[in-house]
Amino acid sequence: MPLINVVFLLLIFFMVAGQLSKTDPIKIEPPVSDSEKDAGGQRVEILIAKDGRLLLGGEAVVLADLEARISDAVRSAEDKLVHVKADGAAPAMDVIRVMEALKAAGAEKVKLLTSAKSAP
């Protein structure tokens, strides 16, 4: 069997068997950051769209219900860390209100996720 056939078969195998990353249910364009640290790992994550919609675990939630919905997830997380992924165009007051609700729910740490700054 020629080597090109083996390479082609391996390519197809890894394309089919590879795990694709999960996409967000709504389009989020996070703000840019100079930090190169990656948040990574399993996490409690809240998405904030530029029109103010909130998603927790892929499900829409209103701000009034956020504290009650997330308190169990925060208590079960060993580091009490919540990741907030907000659109760069989302109103700052919406992000602040979400962070206040997280504090009331028992979150000890909140990370605002950003995208890496592109090289000039």
C-alpha cells in the first residue's frame, strides 16, 4: 500500500475521530486582553449577549432568577469560580449586575473571559 494512502486514511480517521470544541449558543465577541493566560477547564459559565440576554449552561435565564439558578452550581464547584463571557458591546451595567448576582449567590471568584490580542 503506498504511503500516500496510509497518510490519507490517517487524516480521515483523525478528522472523524477528533473532538470538536463546543460552540456558544449565541454569538459572543469578547473584549480583547493583553493577558496570555487561558481560563480552560470545567467551569460554571455565564454568557452575556450584546443585547443583554443571559445564558447559563446554554439555557436562557433572566437576571432576577440568576442568583437562585446558579447558587447550587457555585456551591458544588470546588473553587467557587464562575466565568463570565460577555460580548464586548454588552452594556457595562449588565455585566456589573451579573457579577453582583454572582457574589450574592456565593461565588468567591469571577473571571471575565476575553480574547487574546492579535499581533500587529
